Amino acid sequence: MILITGGMGFIGLHTARQFVDVGEEVVITRYSSWREPSFIKDEYGKRVQIERVDTTSPHDINDVVRKHKVTGIIHLVVPGLGALTPAEDNRINTLSLINVLEAARINDVKRVLLASSIGAYGSLPEGPFKEEMPLPMTSGSATEAFKKAWEILALHYADRTKMDVISVRINVNCGPLYHSMSQPNSRMAQAAARGLPVNFTGAAGGQPFENDETDLNYIKDCGLGLQLLQMAPKLNHRIYNLGHGRGVTAKETLAAIKKVAPSAQIELQPGSRPGGRKNAYMDISRITADTGFKPRYEMDQAMPEYIEWLKSNPN
């Protein structure tokens, strides 16, 4: 049984679906949210068990791990950006990490995957980003700060306890259930599906330039990568990039959208973003060598599927 904390989230539900597809059972945790997406709701109470868990409570997480005889944990739960005070943000992030690691130790869980982020590379001037690159101690965002801190603390804990703890630096993802709308590519897909002009107000970076590059995966590929890392008999490293392995341009994403929505009302700025980072994507040689992971979806396959889902699931 695989435990996915934050399993009612965007990445969590797609990862649960991936495990079910390969014949595994999962337990996903929720705190206040509840979702029943069409691609997995029929498995609720069957191969997908759901538990309400406060990960800041050591008893909650330990009880669930023991009850379901969990053999692997994927720790995805994280507070929403800017949703809490700085003190609460630190408290919840830190306690959740400690409690998950301790529950795994007490119950002899075979492997713990921690969801880190491409944001860990946020202070580097250019890519491609490789796991062995030294990272500066300073951080330009909450994501960069917490993910780097998690890696240091969790891997030190693993050294002391001899546990198998793996940090996974996850890239930007698009696809069904994405809801924060911070990423322009998802705003483009939403606009195309609904036949409305795109609105980039508040999106990361604002209106994209044609040559803006994002290390972008379709969410199903993210779930695949996490499943492969969790189930690999042996891993040779403790930090892995999980990304597309190249930069996907805004122009490329728009072209894929236009193939299924020719009248999409989307305009990009010409050329390249002034001062943009070069090659701002992650090298995925390590995960490919150790698990065989390769992204299955290019934008030509991802955007039509995503837009069709948006049309069928307008809410």
C-alpha cells in the first residue's frame, strides 16, 4: 500500500491513478478538500482509500501508516502559497516533514519520496539544471526556501536513521484539475476550451513571449515519474529531477492549442523575454538511467486531451 499525503491535490490524484493503473493500491490523505474527478472516483473505497489526516499531528500520520500497512510514502502535502502567516507556514511545513519521516521510521516503510521543486534552482542564472549543481543558501521565493530546507533536513535524517529518503525536484505541470492558474500555459488551455479571450493578469510573468521556455510536463507524466521512483528496486541517487528534459516554448504550446481550437483568442508577445534565463529546464538523465522514465506526452498530445477534459468538466 502506497500512502500519498496531499493526495486530494492536483499531483496527488493523478499519481494515485498511475499507481492504480499498474495494479497497486493507495491511500490518499485529505484535510479540508474533497474532489471526485471522473478519472478516479470509481476507485474510491476500492483500490483508493481516503483518510482525513492532519499531517502536523504525529498521531494522525502514524495511525494511518500502521492501519494500512504502508510500504511507501509520497509526501506531497504543502500549504497554499501565501495562504498562511510566515510563522504558520514554517510550522506546518516543518512539522509535516518531521511527522512523515518519523512515521516511516517507526513503521519500517521501505521508501519515502519528498516532493521538491524546480524552484530549488530558482537562484541559478541559467540551466540546464542538474541535481549535482551547488545551490545558493539564499532563496527568492517560499517554494525555493522550503524545498531546499526540506532536502537538507530530510537527507540528514536519512543519514542518521539509514532510511531510504528520496527528494524529487518536480517541474511545472499542466492538465486536468490544475486550478491555481499561475501558469500561463494553463490559462491558454482554459481560454481555448471556453471560447474566451485569454487573460494573463496575475499569471507568472504576465503575457508570455513567444520564446519563453518552461520545463513543462503533462500531469500524467509527473504521476508516472513518481510511480517509477517509488517502485524502483534500487535507486543510485537521493535527488532526482522529474521534468520534460527540455524547454517547451509558449509558441509551441500555442501551436498545439490551435490545432484543436483554431479560433483560440490568444496573443503572445513577439521574441524573447528581456533578461530571461537561458535553458531554464532540468536535465533528466539521472531518472531516465535509473527508472527508464521518459515523458510520454509532447504538447501536441497533451493540449488536445487537456482541452477536451476542460470542455467535459467545466467546473
